[in-house]
Amino acid sequence: MSAERTDGAERDVRGDLSPDPIDAPGTSESEWRAWPGLGALPAIAYDNWRSAVVVAAHPDDEVLGLGGLLSLLAASGVRLGMPDTGLAAREAELTQALKEASAGFQVCLAPWEADAHSDHEAAGRAAAAAGLRPYFHPIWAWHWTRPGDVHRALDPATVWVATTDADTLVPPCWLSRQLRHAAQGWEAVVGTVTVTDWSGYPPPFHLAYAQRYAATQTSLTRESTTPTSGKNAAGAKRGDGARWHPHVHGANLGVTAAAYLAVGGFGPVATGEDQALVGALEAAGRRVLRTTGVSVVTSARRDPRAPGGFGHFLARLEADTVSQQ
């Protein structure tokens, strides 16, 4: 996702003018190191790479972006004589040069195409346009993003954002079902959860749960299964037995990047950010499909950390069940 610059300011995808993020004070190394998600980032399996081409917008970008990996690969590269801060104007030329220079290489490593620097973004776009299928690496993004920030990583035109939980099991068809609805014109899919392990709960509890959870589900109508607008809007009822439901689970949620960004994404709330997001989408008139046809298996957690979340729903239901015995 590229940024549009105007007199030293940067306009993000929501149209707001803000100071250039590269000139801001930045995120400290200690904050990045303290982020729990850092250790969970996927590692690149470079052991079987026979060759790699490295795209660098500036002489030092490859060192700042992936110096450790380069030292492991002991790779050599080709430098093209192009002007600093002027790659975007010569992007077509750069793309052709990369096609020629990278012929025969197995892997391409290029700057992230949303790095908030015009040269880095142009180099990333050129690498992708050259058909290299690059691994993108951030350079300035470590400075201006915050841990867990997803806004800048989203391409509004192509990205589908799907969320789930660490204690949730999604079926193999989970994403394909969400994307099928997206292809029909839906901008968000809100699914349901199922619990299969009720260990530790009183015997009749799972029956009470099934009754309470399904109590407000209704049969889908044509109106509730058809997007109100959009060139890919579906025009027929589904016949898979799915039903409308009122629940919102971060463990089973999908949304287009365009709709996500349009409503500000997950807001800075103490709890219930998934419900707030879906509420904002519906309030903005986005095409939201609530369906039991997309379901995941989650845990009957007894140590909930989100007030008002699924774990607290189970705790309240258990108390009601015990009091009625």
C-alpha cells in the first residue's frame, strides 16, 4: 500500500493528513523486543535456497532490512545506477532491469511496498511487477509502525483479513468459505463457534448452552443472504441450511481490507474490539453476512481474559444452570 505525499505530509488510505511517519520519534527497540508477537513471526526456510536476488533502493537498505539473512546466505547482488528518491519516476525501467538481472535466481528479497519511503515502495512494486514473487522486508516500518499494527500491511483492493484465536480449531475449508462469500459481494463474514469438550462442566450444561446459543438464530431470508450492492452481489438463496445469528466472535471473523480500513479497524477499546468492529461495519452500511455456515471449534475456557467475552458468557450460563438445579 503506497502513500501519497503532499508537501512533506503523508496521506494514508483513510484520507487523513499526518506528519511523515519516518520523521516521527519512532518506536523503540525495547518496545519491539517486548512485543510477544515478535517471537511468533514465521521464520524463512532459507536452507534450500540455491540462489537469491536482493533488491535495494539504496546502498544500505539491504543491510538494514535483512543484514542477518544476507550474512547467512553470503549472497552477492547487482546495483543499478538510479537516482535517490527518484525510483518511482523510473519504475518501468527498474522493472525491466530486474527481470534481466534476476534471471535464473530462485528467490527475491525486496523492500516492503508499503514502507512509507517512495524509493522502497517503488523497488518493492517493481520486484513484484517483474514476476519475482519477492519476500518483502521492512526498513523504515520498524520505526513508524507499532507492534501489532496491521493497517499499513493492507492492500484495500485485494486483502481479506481473517481472525481467530490460539485456542480455536478452524476447519480446512474455513478460509475458502469466507472467500466464497467475499466473491459474492460480502464485505464481512461473521461466523459461529462450537464447543466439543465440556470437561469440568455439570452434565446438563452443554444442553443449556446449545439452547441459549441457538435461541436467537433465525432462518435466512433472501434479503439477509444477498448483498445490497456491489458488482459481485449474489442473487440467489443459499441451500446449505445456514442461519442468521446475533453473535460476534474474534475467533471466527473475516473482512475486506477496504471495509476494515474504512471504519478505522479494531479500535483502542479495553474489550469487545471484535463486536465494536462489526457494529461499525453495520452502522456504515457495509455488507455484513452473519451465518452459521462458517463455524469453528473453540474451547470452553474457564479463565477468560476479555470481560464480556465468550468465557464470561459461559460463566454466567453455568451459574444460571447450577441455580436452576
